[in-house]
Amino acid sequence: MHLTLRQLKVFESVARHLNYTRAAEELFLTQPAVSMQVKQLEESLGVALFEQLGKRIHLTEAGQEVLAYARTVTQQLDELESVLNRIKGLSGGRLRISVATTANYFIPTLLGTFSRRYPEVTVSLDVTNREALLQQLSENTVDLVIMGQPPSGLDVEAEVFMENPLVVVAPPEHPLARQKKIPLKRLQEEVFLVREPGSGTRVAMERFFAEREIHLKTGMEVGSNEAIKQSVQAGLGLGLLSRATIEQELELKRLTVLDVAEFPIMRHWYLVHRRGKRLSAVVEVFKEFMLKETRALLLKQTQNPLPPDQKIKKGGSRRP
């Protein structure tokens, strides 16, 4: 067989996306160039790796086998890069992280600080939903994942680096905005806008209210935090959001945090990677950076304080 690492890399991207166009965009290649690399790989191996059914492509049995080996080769090369990075230090290192969409409200600020401190490190950031994060962890295709709830079915290491309080938000003119210590049962009279099924925020919300036998009336299912904020501002209902997502709206007085009994729902942000993964020097430094810098971020958050019984607790990081 006369195959190349580039052919395997292109094939892995197409197999992951099951789409030549998306693979081309990811690899900064033209679609014909991607198709040619896959065709040459198939000719070298003597088997078809993809089959087309309708408008979609699917992996053949041979393609599935090749994909498993391609990922093994890629992971071995990543480990080699990690070892060399440790020898060379941070010069020329690379950091690949994926974050939950909600985390994107504060991660760019932290990454900006990190990049200014370590300008020679190349950072690749993917902002995506929980389902994609779980797939990336399963396939071990990124260095670190930042998410609100580590998966229970994967062998991962997860480290808390920041608290993630969920709060009830309303427009400032809402009747409950001026009330204190609102009973949970009072919320049953309101309509709530909720995230899509499977969202970490929605799972936490449903678990919290189910445990207390509180039955909420849900209105629209909304696919993003931005859409929920806009809908709440428009008076379509109340929302349950991560505190990190609403700093600007609080400052501009477009939203307010309701003073609800037993709130906030205290969750956490985690740094997650596969157990046993050999971390490069860059990843180790980034982890340490995150644990230190998020303390400063917490102090900034408290400049827009929660109601008296909803203060964010300060403290160092801890392992779950």
C-alpha cells in the first residue's frame, strides 16, 4: 500500500463530517482536492471507502475499518507532538479545545489573555453543542473539552475550574422583578422558555424542579441562549440561563435576575479529557492558566451581584 498521512487526514475529516464540502472547509482545501485525495486512497487500498445513497454519503464496511486505524495513527502522531512539545517547551505548540455554546460567553476573554501571554501557541477553538462535545471526547479528537456536565458513560477525567450558577431571568418590568424570596410554587403560574432536549441547562432545570415536584408551564423550545434572552425581553416568558450569559443584559437593564427561593441552581464548568490521554506541555499550562484566571473572572461577575440569597461562592478549584 502506498498511502500518505495527508490522505488519511483528509479521509478522517470526510468520514467525520460525512460531507466533502465541510471537510474541505475544515482543511482549507477545495472540494475537488478533497475528492482527489479520497479517490487516491481508495485506489491505493483497492476498496471503496464511501457509498452514496441518495444525496448522502456513508462509510462502507472497509471505510469504517480504515477510519478506526486512521484515528489511531492520528492519535499516535498527536502523542509524538506532545512529547516533542515537552522537549521544546511551549514554542510552536498547539492547543485544540471545544467548548459548550454557553461557555463561549466567557472563554474568548480567557483565550485572549492566554494568547497574549503565549503568542507562539496556536489555538483552535470549536464552539458546539453537547452532542458534538460527547462525540469529540469519544473519538479523542481534541485536547480539552469545556462543558457543564461531564459524561457518565465515558472514561474521562474532569476538573472543576469555575462555578456556573443558573438563574431565573425576566424583563425588568415583570411583576415578580420587585418581589423578594419568591416561592418556587409561584413559578408554576409563569410560562418558561426552554432549551432544546438534551441541552445541559434544560436537563439541570428539569431535574431541579422534578425533585421538588414543581410543574412548570413551558412555552417555546428555543435552540440558543441568545434566542431565549431576546424572547424573555419581548415578554414571551421567563428563562433559566447561566449567569455567564447575561452580564451585558444586566448592565443595560434589559433583563433582571429574579430573587427565587433555592436559587441559583449551582452547577460547574469542567475541563474534560479522556482518561490516560498524554497531555502536551501546552495543555498542562492551559489547564493551570484556567484554574488561576477564572478566579479573577468570578470577581468581575460579582460586580453585578446576585440577590442576597443567590451569591456566587468564591473558592479554589476542586476535583468532582
